[in-house]
Amino acid sequence: MSDSITPQKKRMPIVKVVDLFCGAGGLAYGLKSAGFEIAAGVDLDPACRHPFETNCGGKFAEKSVDDLTKAELDGWFAGADIRVLAGCAPCQPFSTYSQSRKTPDGRWELLRSFLKLAIKVKPEIVTMENVRGLAAKSIWREFVKGLEASNYEVAWDEVLCSDFGVPQTRKRLVLIASRIGPIGVPKAEAGTKQLTVRDAIAALPRLNAGQASTHDSLHVACRLSPTNLRRIRASKPGGTWRDWPSDLRASCHKKETGETYPSVYGRMSWDDFAPTMTTQCFGYGNGRFGHPDQDRAITLREAAILQSFPETYSFIPDDTRPTFDKVGMLIGNAVPPKLGEAIGRSVLAHINNIQSIQN
């Protein structure tokens, strides 16, 4: 008998995630798709419970991040080899619109709450996604320096979501911090196909304005007024209200100041990216949300798919009738899952690299 000993394969580490400000679960679902275990999600909005628990599988805590304790987080992270504290603090305070206002927004303090939890719990990984405007704010520098002072290696950069399978022009700020070694943000992989509107939603059943699919309650289009129906029929794919004859133009667009808003009442183009999905992306007059060749705005399901959610993603219970405002809020505020998955792959590559060095 041979005296040689067969080396045992090293056990894959158990990576658990707690998602702060989890919303409908876009970031958590992406991290789950990358191979992480979702331990819990935290959000004040009770409407987030169903999509988070149904699709991501973790515990949902309906509470403010301000009220979280170290003991709660330690309990959720129990049994993990690698703990990931993730989140996307509400981005409205850092949006271009909000920056034009001088009133302070208390939600800025949520970033400090996030930082305080990270410093107390000391998870191996901290990751955050947010709007680009945040990087110019002092609160961002405070967040980064706070992590660095707590022995985190911090990497952050602006990323283009279309590089990771999200068919949008959306650009976002991504941060990943690690206590176990140097780390980087996701980079576009060679050969990755950039998806267009056609790739994403062309196969969905055709609908008229105000019509709903009999097979999917979220594939439902808003009604259009007779005037807006005439307007969208006069719009070219990729076009705007400038395509319309003068009698269809809104009075504000006939003024010089109205020329600065070319993207409202726009149609998407099949072979281009969609615009950034917002909480009002189901409304024709709210942006470039007209369907490329059907005379209506995009449906809730189309918006979710353009955010890179799978077609089967459940936002509301099956026996519940969707409301545009509520579901639109869940979709528009979400982190695109494919971006979350790219973040997860970067973290896993980082963990594997550290393990190989240690071995």
C-alpha cells in the first residue's frame, strides 16, 4: 500500500451578504448569482419584503439602518468565512436635481450610518453602488477615509453598466473595500456582448397603450391621452418631441427655455441602449421611455428587464394587482442585478487571489 497521502481540496469559503438599503433586491440578487449567500436585507419600505425574500432568499428586516445594532449584524453573519456588507444608500440627495437645491437632506446621514456599522462590525468586504455625483461631495471623502482608517484597502471608480450586460446608458459609482488585501472595481471583460434594447425586450408580446398581458401582470402599459397618442405616432425611433409638428408641441417646448429638455417624450431605438431607468420610466412624458415601434411607453416588465432583472423576477405577490407608482419605484431605485453580479465576481476573484497567495 502506498504511503502517499492524497491532498484534500480546500473548502470554498462561505461568503455571506447583508444588504443595507436593499430595495427590491437588485444588488443582492446579483451577488447571489455570483455565488454568495444572502443572509439579510434591510429597508424601511415594506414593499421591498416580497421581492427581496422571494428572489434573494435572505431575511428581510423592515427598519432604518440607523437602528441596526452590531449584535444583529453579527447574528446574520454567523457561520461566514467572509462577510460582505453591501448597500446603495438612497441616491436622491446626490442627484443633479437635488444638487440644484440648497435644502439639506437627512438621507446624507445614512452614509455615515453605513460607515459606523462597517467600523463596528469590521466585515472583510464593504461594497457600495451609487450615483456619480456622490464622488464630488465631502461625505464621500469622509466615507472613504473612514474605511481607510479602519484598515480597509479601498477602490472606487465610475463604471458603465452596459459593460456588464445592462442595456442602458447608465453610469454608476462603485466602491469595494477589503480588509484582507488590495482590491479593484469590476472591469469590462474582453468579448462581453453589450446588449441593446432589441436584445432585451423584442421578444415580449406586443401591447397597445393601456393594455395588459394575460400572462404577466407586470407587462402592462400606461394609458395615453389622445394627444399623447398622436405625439408618439409622430415620433421616430431614437427621436424626441422635436419630430412633432408644431400643433403637437407642448407650450413649454415652444419657448427658448424648453429647448434644453430634448429627452422628454422620446422613443427608444431598437439597436441602441435604453436611457437610465427611473422610478417614472413607465410614463411616456417622463423621459425617453417610448417603445421603439409600439405606440406606448414601456411596460413595467420591460423596464425591469432593461434594468437586467430576469423576466421571472417577482416584484409583487401573484394575487396582487400592480400599481405603476409602487412597482416603478422598486424598479427605478434598484441596483441593476448584472452590475451586482459583476461586483460579486470581482470580490470572488479577490478572495481566490488572496487564498492562492496564502497557500
